[in-house]
Amino acid sequence: MQQNAQGILTIGANTESMLFFIPEFKKRLAALHPNISLFVKEIDSYQVETELTDGTVLIGMAFFDTLSDQRLRMANLINEKPIVLLNRNHHLAGKGGVSIKELRNEDFVFTRRAIAPRLFDGLVGFCQEVGGFTPRIIHEVESSPRQMGFVSCGQGIAFLPESFRQWMPEYIKAETITDATPCLPLSIAWNPLIESPLRDIVAEELKQMFVDR
């Protein structure tokens, strides 16, 4: 079946996946299964279950660790640590690392919870459990680049997954959080009620890529 597999498979992925993981996976897939092509559709985390149920996508990739629809299946790929984004003139920028407790009095820029509820809750829970505070969120925005925009302008700080460290604009300093835990789960999900040998091959190769990293 694997030798004869061919066709186009639609995968729904969040921005982070499209920037940092899907390009690498497409290259890997092309080498292993040259007759399989991926079409990538941008989706937010909250859309994964609906898209899978509707059959719009056959694999959903985003930040989540549970599914509301128990008919769906999921697999965790990686748990990322958060980094903190600071304006380069911020008094904590350039320290080479900050503790979460040093951020307790800061103003935060978060992606709206409705867009990525598991990511939002994971970051708030991290502040509460490790830092002992609830973050003071002054801006809720639609995307990670918009978080960067506010940080660049000196209007708050932001958390992002550590994958973003390689993608910092001029006026932002990404700092390691010294006591951070891997609290941001990047996962895939699929709908087993929709039969697709192609989907099964791609899902297994995607999981294996993260094992091999």
C-alpha cells in the first residue's frame, strides 16, 4: 500500500507549524513518498475539530492536548517551552535569561483565547503555577506577528513557543525563561471515521519526523 500510495492530502496547520515544521516535513515526505503531495490550509487551533469533522482537512496540526469530540484521535508531537519577547530597550533584555517571577509586574500581549485556547491556558497556567501570578493582559490580538508588533512598539511583552527564536525582528529581544517548563503541546489530530490510507501514511511519517529530530 505504501509503495503505491499517491494523491494529494490536505492538512490544516496553524501559523507556527506552517513556518517551522511543515516545510521540513514536505521535504521529508517528498523523499520518502514522492507520489504524495501536501496541500496546506492555514487554520487556528480552535478550528481543528470542526475541520476534521467536516472532512475539510484530514490532519489538523496545532497547539492542543485534548479534544472535545471523543470520536477524533490525536497524537502529541512535541511540548515546547515558552520564550519571552521583550522590546530591545526593556530593562530585562540582554540578560541572557529571566525567571518567570521577574515578569510578574509586566503588561502582556496574548493571542486571543478564542483562537488558541490550549495555548492561552497553558501560558496562563505556567505563570500561575511557576511564577505565582496571573499575567496582566492589556492586549489580545489575532496572531503571533501582531504580538510582535506590540512588543516592537514597547507596549507590552509576549510569550511565544521557542521555535520563534529564529524569527525575531530588529526591535525585539527573545529571552530564555530559566524556569520554563514544556507547557505548549503541539499535536496532530485526525478523524478515524473517514477512511484514508493516504492520511494514515502521512500521519505516521509526521510523527516519526518529531521522533527523529
